[in-house]
Amino acid sequence: MTQRGAAGTDPPDDYLEAAIQRLLTECTEIAEQGITVTRRDHSVLLCGEVESARRREEILRLVVEHFPEVPVTVDIGLIRTQAPTEVEELR
Amino acid sequence: MVIRIAAVGDVHLDQDVVGRFRPALEQLPESADVLLLAGDLTRHGTESEARCVATEFGDLGVPVVAVLGNHDHHCDEVPAVIRVLEDAGILVLEGTNVVLECAGVRLGIAGAKGFGGGFAGRCASEFGEPEMKAFVRTTSAIADQLGEALREMDCDLRVALTHYAPVPDTLAGEPPEIYPFLGSYLLGQAIDSAPTELALHGHAHAGSERGTTPGGVRVRNVAHPVIKQAYSVFHLHPPYAGATAGKVSAVSAGGSS
């Protein structure tokens, strides 16, 4: 069952994922489209990979700032940037 | 002669990323003849972010050819972004092409950002509201330019470079509901209109690496979150006829060979 925020200003739970997804994309300090937002019981899980540790911290800061009542779990990794060890042969 | 193509997309550079790719890029001239960048080079398309791209991907010792992505358009600073990249020697294609001489082989690269619309059987149509018609017309016009840019080249070997995906194969892993925002079959149709050897794209961070157009052209998603390395390297072996029969793909060790 969906419960609305007591103050009437928080998005209903069913819209929370969409609200966070758009926040991460449309806030130009973040501009991340590759983060998956999943609602789990009483928290949201943020998954994905980003280009720097600073971006991961910014994502968490922004979500906590906008949705202070929502417990957030972050599982965001850094994308590796090593040189390739294999090539693909196309014949 | 084998042509060695390095490629990556969706690097989303800003100050905080500068220097991360450089150690691997320093090795690139030993393993590739050219580097192709498949769009979303910046975080949200500012001139200052483009300078980060220029710092990271400039002066590599091999030609660097790029297309822009949707992120590179966000701040409406596209002309400034292109100027900064081209000042650093990074050629930006948009419905255009370039032919490079690589070890006696004329390598033709045609590029365009591309756009969305979806794939055969599940695609948008040029019908209804002006906004919907404009959406489909945008993709259609870009695809027409890409096809023309591919066909008109006088070269031995054709490679197509886009940001948006030309086939759904390389989107596997993405939610099917967003496929129409990730690419269009019109791009695949354009690629199939010429004897193209390889099509490279980015944009689909949760997609997969390999696919094929209906015409048999190999498609690779080189989005950085997909390849999980600084760049991928593809060895293209002759004959470069764009023929569909008897093609074989294989992975071999020795990225710096």
C-alpha cells in the first residue's frame, strides 16, 4: 500500500524511483543516466558505475539532501580504465 | 594489412576524471592505428569539460575521430565544444566522413550522433503531434546523412561511428521500455546501405558488446561502462568487401601486439 509523506510535499513512494532518477540526470552537477534506482521496503538502493569517486559522493549527497527521510544504500563502483589485454579479431 | 581500431564512448569527462585514461592512452599508439570516440565525451556539454577531453585525448600520436553524444548537447555549447576538440586535433564528425591512410589502406570513417525512435516492429512513426513527427524526422535526417557519408567515401574499408545504437542486439541488459531512447533501426538501415565493415556506438551503459545489423555488419557497443577498460581494440583483416558471408570474430590475447 502506498503511503504519502505526512507533509504532503514528499513524492508518494511509487514515484520515488522516478523522482530520484530524474534528479540524478537533470541536476547538471551529476548528469548521470546510468544509475539504477530500486525501492526496497523502506530504503532505496542506488546501483551502477561512475567515472570518479567524487561523483559517487555527489550522488549520495544529492539524494540525501533532497530525500532526507529516505534511507539510501549505495552500491556504485568506479569504471576501470586499464589498457586492454585482448583485441578482437574481425575477419 | 590489418587495420587496428581503438574505440571508447561515454567517458563523460570533467576535471575529476582528467588523468584516469591517460596511462592506458599512452600505450595506445603501440596497439592501434586510430582512436574513435563514440560520443558523450563530456558530462553535460560545456566548453570547460571539452577542454578536459582535449587534455585527456589530445596529442596521442594517432588520429582521433569522434562523434558527440546527447550529454555533449545538454548545455547548447556544441560549436564551442567542437572548436575546443578540433583545436586539440580531435576530428568531430556529424553526418560527415574522413578517409585516413593507415599502412597503405584507405580507412573511411563516417560518423553521426544518431538519435532515438526504436527498432523494427516497436518504433515511433512520423505521425500525430508535431513533437512526435519532429522526433522521428530528426532521426530520419541524421540516418540519411550517415548513409550518404558512408556511401560517398572512396576507400578500402568503411567504419560507421555513432553514439546511439543502430541495432537492438547491443542493448541487451537495458530495460526494453527505454530502447526507443537508445537508438533506431534507421541508423542500421543507413549502415547497411554501404559495404560497411564495422559499426561502433555507445550510449547504452547497461547494454552488451556485440551485435549485427540485418545486413550482416558487425556492431560493437563501446560505451565505457560496457567495455570496462580504457578502450577496446579491433583488428580488421582484409579483404574489406563488406561481404556478409563467412565472417568470423575471435578474441586473442596481446592488446599491445
